[in-house]
Amino acid sequence: MKLNNILIKILIPVISAIFAFIIGAILISAIGGNPGEAFGYLFKGAFGNAANFGKTLVKATPLIFTGLSATFAYRCGVFNLGAEGQFVVGALTSIWISTAVDGISGVPLIILSLALGALAGGIWGAIPGILKITRGLNEMIVSIMLNYVAVLFMGYIYTGPLREGSVPQTEAVNDALKLGRIFGNNVHTGFLIAIILAVIVYYFLFYTSKGFKLRAVGLNDTAAMYNGFSIKKYMLMAFIVSGAIAGIGGSIELHGVQYRLMSGFGTGYGFDGVAIALIGQLNPIGTVLVAYLFAILRTGANTMQVGTGMPTAVIDIIQALVIVFAVAGSALVNLPKVKQFFTNITSKKQTKVVEV
């Protein structure tokens, strides 16, 4: 039965992506395009050469962080919709550290900046957690509201105290504070940090006692409470760690790609992370793969538009369809009759094995 569950969780996002691309092909045909040609340009733009492949990995990096942030929180049964705000707060802390700290530079300052960015994200994530466990407030509403607070505060920073001359943006971090490059000149070391973090989160959730207890709280908090688990402690921990993951993602995006704060920084990453986590079946490794799929769609969209004239909105539709099909598929396989169907299939297979 466990093998069947794993297989189902793998098949849901794969089948969802296939169906989304099929409908996308029908849509392209309906507006007079050639689906084969369009998808050819899409994948060529995403990884047709080393430079494009590197761009795709760079675009996947912040999505991995916000996806892991949502995954960690949801595994504990709490809904952190504030990853965008935590992402922004991490970047805000990093730009302040990068411009205000004297007497330290280079790699030590980058490490300090990333660490404090993670800390800031964790503190920002703790706010809805504390309000939930102490006052019973809905964490989804609180975390969404905090997104607006973070973005508006960022606007104050880059148009006020840290404004660069007459331009509404902060001064760029100096070259010594930019993340090093790997795989040529495109991919920064933040991508490796994201992959390492995904492995750590996976190991913690599925191979440690603390991770087991956190998942137990997420599956059934009442049963976990009667088994002596500290429900509130694990919920708060989930919010803090989730926020810290998003915060370090914002710091890495600042030091690796954008180098400065300006209008639009971090926009959409938080809610994309939620979608990626759900499509990836709340599995850190699945989250990484789905984040890469989203990055492929975004990197290749412009190449497809230039090569075929197809609007990039087609890719947005495909991405939305992947989300819809994945969520619908997950809901479908959890229906009692569907579960019973797979249980019956497994029982028949086991019976046949015994008879042989």
C-alpha cells in the first residue's frame, strides 16, 4: 500500500503537467499556432544552451525557497501564506546589513547577511504563529496582511532612507557581496544552497523524530495531543522555520540576482511557492522538481513568443492548469471510494502472489 501511495503522489503532478500541456496545445492550435513549434521554442529557451539552462536554474532558485517554506508549514497543518512578506523582510535585512556594517566584508559579510536574513524571516513568520496559538487568530489572514506590511515597508526603504539619488531604488550591493558563480557565468551559489536546504528539510521531515512529530501534528493534532506532543510548540516551530526558509531565499535573491531593492522585488514568489508545494505533494524533493518546471515555463515563454508570435499568456494558462489538475487529482485520490479502489487492487495483487 505504501508503494501505491508513493506511485500515486508521483503520478499526480506528472499527469497534471501532461494534461495541462495537451490543453495548451489545443489552445495554441485554436489561435492559429503550431503546438510542436511553440513547445520546441519553449524548451529551447529554457535549456537549449548553457546560458539558457543557467537562467532556468536561477529562476527556479527563489521558487524552491518559497516552495520549501510552504511545504514545511503545511506538513505541520498550519497555513503560512506570508512567504512573500518573509522573503521581502529577509532581503530588507540583507540590504541594510550590506550597506550599514563596517569592518567586515566579502564572504564573512555575505554569511552574516544571509544568516540575519533568515533570522528576520523567522521572526516575521513567528508573528502569525504566536497570534494563532495564543489568540486563536486565523494564520492565513494574518500572514497575508503581513505581506502587505512588508512590501509597503520595503517601498518606504527604497524611496526613503536607502534611496539611491533620485531613483526609487536602493544602492546595489558591492561586487564583493555578490554570490559566486557556478556552471559558467549565470548560476549563483544560491542554487546549491537551495538544493542542500531541500535535502536537509527532506531528511528532517522523514528521518528524524522531531520531523515525525511535526507531521503527526499536521495529520491529526488531537491524536498528537493525546500522545503527549506539544501542539503549540510544533506549530510555532513550523512558522518560524518556514519564515526563515523564505527569509534566506530573499537574501539570496538580493545577493545573487537583483543586488538592490526596487518596486516589484519578490512579487508573486510567495503564492507561487504555495502552488509549487501543493503540486509537489508537500515533498521537498517534489517541490524542487516542480519549481524547476515553473522556471522552464517562465524562461522559455519569451523565446516562444519571439519565435512563434504566441503570447506568453498561453504559458500562464498552462501553469494555472497544472495547479488546478494537481489539486483536483490530490482531492480525487483522497475520496473514500477511490481509496477503497486502490486498496482492493493491492489486496488482489497480494492474494495472487500468495497463491503463486
